[in-house]
Amino acid sequence: MLKITESAWARISQLLSARPDASILRLKNVEGQVQCHRGNPRKRDEVIELPGRPTLLMTAAVARNLSGSTLDAKVTDNGPRLHLV
């Protein structure tokens, strides 16, 4: 299972607040980089919830690839970014 740090949850909340049209983010693993995009639930999605609401979606394949990883947020020269540790 993917673990999510408090700083990553804070960044995810910022992303969702900045996009009123987005209530759910989809995680993708592209060439080892985690990307978040606005998403809609699909059959067989893995769902991770911020208390009380679905927040992150990913396919079963992405969930398997990210299993045992930790999603964190770090401050870069371009602002906070989500990354795997």
C-alpha cells in the first residue's frame, strides 16, 4: 500500500483547493515520476481517502507499482512537489 506523509496530504489539499473543478486527483506513474491529474472514478480503481471523501485514484497496476513507497512533498525552486521516497 502507498503511504502518504502529512506534507503530501497538505500539498494534495492545496492542489484540490486551487482547482474548484477538481475534487479527486488521479495518480499516474510515468517513467518513475508521480504525476497528479484531475480524475474521475473508473471501475476497479484503488481509492485513497482524505478523511471523509475519496481523494486519490489510481489503477490497480499503479497501486502495485507504488506499493511499499511513500508519497511525500518537498519544496523545490519551482514550489512544492510531490515525489516518491
